[in-house]
Amino acid sequence: MVFFFHCLITFVSEQKKMPTVEDYLAKTLSDHGVRRFFGIPGGPSIPYLEAFRKAGIEFILTSHEASAAVMADVTARLTGVTGVCHATFGPGATNLSTGVGGALLDRSPVLALTSEMPDAWLGRTAQMNIDHQALYKPLTKATFRLSAENAREVIGESLMIANREYPGPVHIGLSSDLAETRIASPLKTSKVADHSPEYRIDDRVRVLLASSRRPVIAAGLTAMRKGAGDGLRKFLETCEVPVVVTPMAKGIIPSGHPSYAGVLFHALSDRLKKLTQEADLVIGLGYDPVEYNYESWLPSVPLVHIDTVAADVLPAGAMQVVSGPESWFKILAPLRSSPQMVSLAREARENMSRELKSAINGFTPATALSVLRQMLPDETVVTADVGSHLHLVGQMWDVTDAGKLIMTNGWSSMGFGLPAAIAAALVNRTAPVVCVTGDGGFMMNAGEMMTARRYGLKIIVVVLSDGELNLIRIKESWKNVNPYGTNLYSGSLFGSETFMGAEVIHATGRKGMQAAVSRALLSDRSVIIEAAVDPAVYSGLIVKS
Ligand SMILES: Cc1ncc(C[n+]2csc(CCOP(=O)(O)OP(=O)(O)O)c2C)c(N)n1
């Protein structure tokens, strides 16, 4: 009996020493390297906000939860540390989910924390109550409900799962009565190791590589994310073969590199056909089909697909090697130079560049971009939204380095550009951050201009104002349908000199654009440049898909 009471007292005093769930979560994330998290709080969020604040993790209040998840995604992309975002019950969680889907299909490690109803209320009719676990199942790599008993295991495992290939989001539901409870005594955390998969190369892959005379490398999102650019450049020094890239891999080698041909899928990418159709072998290198499925562009030649994760479906006859980037260039060793293909790559690159230059005629989106390119320093971080302008930015913008052009081409959600710019400005307070967006996409998350103001951030927002959802209008024209449901407004978008406290500069021509950019660069606050462009050139540049 005495022994029993002794054990009970020891257990109770041990429990008292255990941290609360919110302190444990905050400390674990802080130790992991998290420095800020994004969202909109509800009542049950308060203990978590406090615990995070005390652990040195700043809460960034956004105008919409979707933006918070985009910011978490972009923070993770730029820092290499898991991004964290938070929302309350029901509508908070559904708002957040749009950005969480982005982290899934753009492959970014994110923890999405939402407040959930206590056990007794799950499944009941109650204000703001929906099933978050069901909501997040298709949008995440895993979804959990935290408890005092599973806290250690779930938090540790969530971080691991989010960062394993492909990286992506994990959702953790925080029951609203969970805060202030102490986590249960130490549990074994199950360690799930993430070493690169053991790879096996089929002999047929070696034969294909060794016998190819006209290979083309297609470098993709995984290659970019894994930092394979240095390895690729080194490889190309000894083996000269052409390289095409997916939009999110732009910058993996410089646009002026002799092997660089151009960007698949984006403006004028059909000009790459002359090169790809000459190929006798395509090598998808760190090629994540989420951006652009092979079926959409691959000529009927053999494919060797190399990636960190097995593809769900590949074109018939394709060979695949699942391996980490440290083995990629060993795998490619049998490949031989192809000067003839490299000269086709140069031709494609030069032709596209010539055609893009001819679109700089009057005040077109290409003119606005060329002014920006000339005036912004190389260290500028550019974020782009989704629409016709992205097709142009993707092909036209010379990217000097990884992390200098940020886009979503896996999830492709309008409204991405502005919150992405805010996240980039929070990470890097010295380099200029410029968001290039269409007017439709800007309007989706325009409230985030207040977030930039609240945190004293300086971003330059270039709204390519054409008064319409141009990409959809172009798609209507491909179907011989008159413009319908795509007109946004007539006249000026802002009709004012300020928007939420930010100066709005109207530019209607090249000179005005130049003056606006100089002024914006000199300003110590966020500036919006409303570039009233003529969108007519888009239809000749965007490739029918
Ligand atoms: C959230 C979301 N809704 C709708 C779409 C479909 N969509 C793709 S591009 C586009 C038009 C974008 O218009 P705007 O932002 O003005 O850019 P522009 O095409 O004019 O450059 C639409 C509606 C999408 N990608 N994401």
C-alpha cells in the first residue's frame, strides 16, 4: 500500500514536470528552426499563440488563411525549415486548405495546425463544426489529432513525414480543450529514417544512355528543390547535351548556358519541338510530373525517368530509376556529348528570345517585364501569380539563382503571388521583393497589402492590369467562344492614388513604367505599380495546350 502511494505521488509529481501540449509543440518547433507561423486565430488558438511567442516564434497575422498557408509554403521553400500555419474551426480550416493544397502539389514541407472540437462534440451539430480530418485527408501527406498521450509521437512524426520525399503538408488537429494539459510521460518516438532510396539500374537504362546520339535532359522541380544545379553544370562541362526545364526548375542552369534551350509549357514552348523531336532519348532528371505530364510534350522516343519518388504513370516503354540526387550524375555517366543537339538548343533559345523581344512593342506585358528586368538588381526575388503573365514571366525572366523566381506550377492557384512576396520579404529583408501579378489574381488576396503594412514590409507589387482574366479569354478564343465571364472592370483597377495605405503608381507606357520602378525602389514602403498593359501579345505567345 505504501509502495502504491509512493508510486502514485512520484507519477503525479513527474507529470507536473511535463510541459503542456502547447509548450511542448512550441519548443519542438523552435528547436526544429521555426521562427514564425502564419494564420488567423480563433479563441482556442490563444494558448498556442502565447506558447509560440514565448518560444521565440512570431505569429504573423494574415488577412485570409489561404495566404497564411502560402506564406508557410514559401517560407519553407526559402529557408529549408518546415513552414507552419494555423486556422480555427470550420471556415478557418477550409480557407487554410487552399494554401495547404499548394504545399502538397508544389512539394513544400508545411505543418497546418487547426483547432478542432473536443471529442464529445465531434460529429455533432455545432457552430463551425466540420470534420477537419476528412477535410485534410486528400490535401496532406498525413493528418492527425493531437492528444496529451500522442503529442511526442505525432509532432515528431509529422515533421518527419512533411520533410520526406516528396515533401508536403501534414495537418494536426488541436482539440480546443487540449491546451494546458500536460503531455504524457516520455514515449518512444518511432524514428522513420529518410535515406535516399537504394537504387537499381536496369541494364536497359545503361544501354539506352550509352547508345543515345541525340539525348535531351528535361530538368524538373525535384532537381531544383534538391539543389542539383551545381551537379548538373559540372556534368555539362564534360558532357554537352541540351537541357529543357519545367517552369519551377527555371534557374537550375543560367538562361545563357550553352546547353540551355528553354522552359517547357510556358510561352513559346512549342518552339522547343524542333529540338525535342530530333531527340533519340529524353532523360527526365528530378522530373516531377506534377508540373507537366510527359504525355503533354514527349516525342515518341524512349524516356529514362529519374526522380526521388516513383511516378504513378509513365508513358508506355519508359524506364525509371528512383534515387536521390547524389546518384544522378553517376547514372548519367554513360551519356555522350551531342554538339549537334546543343546547337539546336542554342537555335531554340535564340529564336524564343527574338520573338519575346518583338513582343516588347508598345506597352505590352513584355515591355513591363523588360523594364523590370533592366532596372531590378540580380538579387531581386520575384514572385509570380497564375495566368497569362506567368507564362510570359516563366519564359522571359532570366533567373540568376535558385529562390529568385517563386511560383506555383503544381497547384497553380491564383492569389499566390502576393502572399508569396510577403513571405519572401519576411525571410530576406535586404533584397528587393517584387510580385508580378494579373489583376484577377491580385484581387483574390489583395487584403494581404495590409499584412505587408502591418509588418513594415517593403514589396513592389506590379499589377499587369488588363481588365480581364486573360488566360481564360484566350482559352475561349481557342474554342471560338466570344469573351464571356472574363471581363473584370473597365477603367482603372484602383481609381485611386493609394490602396490600403500603399502608394499606387499608374503606368501607361514604357517611360511611366521606368519612372514608377525608380520611385518604388527608392521608397521605404510597399508600392503598387498599376501597369495598364495591352494584353494583345499574349495570344501569340501562349501555347495551346
Ligand atoms: C484559384 C483559381 N481560380 C481559377 C483559376 C483558373 N485560372 C487560371 S488563370 C486565370 C485567369 C487569371 O487572370 P489574371 O489574374 O487577370 O491574369 P492574366 O491571365 O490576365 O495574366 C484563371 C481564372 C486558377 N488557376 N486558380
